[in-house]
Amino acid sequence: MTSIFDEKIDRRNTHSLKWDEMENRYGINADEGLSMWVADMDFRPPQAVNDMLVRAAEHGINGYYGNDAPYKDSIISWMKRHHQFDVNPEWISTVPGVVAGYSMAIQAFSEEGDGVLVFSPVYHAFGRAVRDNKRRLIESQLIERDGAYYMDFDNLADQIDERTKIMLLCSPHNPGGRVWTAEELTRVCEFCLEHDILIVSDEIHHDLILDASRHVVTAKLSEAIAERTVTFTSASKTFNLAGFATAACIISNKDLRDAYRAVAVACGVHSTPLGSQATTEAYNNGDEWLTELRTYLAVNQELLIEGLEAAIPGAKVMRMASTYLQWVDFKDVDLPFNEIVSRIQKQAKIAVNIGSTFGKGGETFLRFNLACPKSTVEEAIKRLEEVFSDLRVQATA
């Protein structure tokens, strides 16, 4: 059966970071290459979003944004329907993307030289935000067990100090695709309460669940945890709206909220009309689209697991329960890692993210973006089969 996501949309020469910057960053010409790196999708959003853009263009006036009640209502409705999380409109602040949002949280709730705890390997912007704000990055390396990541609770207390002020949590986890359980989240959050560490929870992938897992909103765990939690969400990953640079910061604790907004005001942060309206349209009209997307991504994952592991003996794909970002370990491949990367990028001409940029534990990994037509995944597998054919011959000799 044909899916709306099967359509191959030419994104070249559209100011696309994913496609138009591929040659600058990877030396791969967009006319020949497959762009499977940065985390946006090669899919159009729900039709209601593009219809809104047409109406905005026909109206023709692009002034400052006002009356955000419908926008906040859409967030409240979405979080209630999909995550059973009751949000008060007063708790919501709009920020220009999740990365900007938690960067302001770092400024609001810590001082230069303070420690920020992360669980690595983790989304590379975490480390950049910590370092750029002159804080200390504390990396608690995740434990890999049975093809999935787990937090190392036994070693956690030894890694922090009295100047550790924030835990920056990626939930669900990027790049491992783990959906943390309520028990895991409760344990790590109670650890933070015990050590007076603020919980800053990036939950941008919370809608992209590909199996029977259930995302647990961190702030739902208990009243005490909610009082020490700053939550970031966005429609950007769910509906491919990253270019609108719009995210929501949700804080129930008024003192924390006031402190956060003071930094936002100092930075001149405010809502944008198109970003807020795109979010509203997606949340109000995107349920059916999202259901089809999840199914499509799950199929792409199965294609990559079967095809890549067969094409490259020793490669192991970490099965993701969430996101569309497949984490692949090459440590057991009988080649130096730099040669593996060279074959994938220079010979197969596939642009992927390098695992070391995600911090400790990522050194032998690459990250593949599967939010693309199935035919792109199939073409990637075909190319990998060609450039690693010698390894398969050796494995069967």
C-alpha cells in the first residue's frame, strides 16, 4: 500500500541544512549523496500546516504575534490526549526551539563553573550548550546491556559534587532510542532531589514511540519532582517543523518560572506568528498523520536492521523504541573505524552523524536518520552492500 511518506521530495537548493550543507560538512554532493544525518524529516507536515501558510501568505502582513490562547490550548489538549499530563496555560513559555530553551535554563539556574549532569552518549547539542555557557559538563556514561542503554546508578553519586546544579535529561533518549521507564525516571529524579539538582527534561521526541513503550512525562512522577522540573516539548520533531524554531517550556513552580522568564525577557525572546500557528494546526489536526508516521518509521527501522547487519558483518543496530535516529555500533566490524566512516561517506556517499560527537561511549557508533522515504533506506542498504562486499566474502570464506 502506498503511503504519503513514500513520495521523494527534492529538497536541494531550498536552504535545507540537511541537503544543501551536506557537501560543506561531509564532502558529499547532494546530486549523488543520501542525506541521513541531521534530525529533520524528508516528509511534508500535516496538510493543515501548509494550508495555514497559504492563508498567511494570502493575507500578506507579517507583524508581531498576539493572542496566544489558541496556541496554548493546542499544547494543553495535546499533552492531555497523548500523555495524560494536565498543563495549566500559565505554566507555558514559548522559546525559539528546545536547544535555546534549555540553554536559557542553564543560564537561569546555574553559574559559570557549575556542573551540569548528562547521560552520555547523548544529543550533541547538550554538551555544546553546557560548554558555551561556561558550565562544566559531567558525563555519566550509559551502560549498554542486551542491545539497550541503562543509567549507571551505582556510579552516579561519585560523579557529582556540591556545584552540580542541573541534570539535563534526554527523554526519550537520543541517540539510543530508549523510552525510560517510570521506575528509572523516578530513581534518577529522586537522586536529584536528594542532591538539590534541578531536573531539566528535554522531551522533544515524546510523540515518536515506535513500539508498545509508553513515554512518561517526568513532571508527572510526583508533586515533589514536578516542583523541581523544567520540561521542554515541541511539535518540531513530531511534525517536521524545526524551521519554525518554536518550542514550549513548561514549569509548574512559580518561582522557577519567574526566574526562567526573567532570563527570556533579558534575551528578548518572544513568540513568532508562523511557529505558534504551525504548532496549533499540527496539534489540532495531526493525530492521523502521526499514527501513519509511526508505522512508517517502524518499517524503515526493520529494513535498516536487517539490511545493514547483513551488509556489514559485525555491525549492530541498536533497536530504538523512539525517535527516527538509528544508532549503529561498528566496534565488532573487522576494519578500523575511520575506514568504515570513509567507506560509508566517500564511497557509498551516505552522510551520517559521527558517534564521538555524542560524548563518552559514542566512539564506535554512527547515527542514521530514517525519516525518509523507504526507497532511500533501500538505496542506502544497496550502497552499503556494494562497499562492504569484501567483508562478507571474508566472513563466509
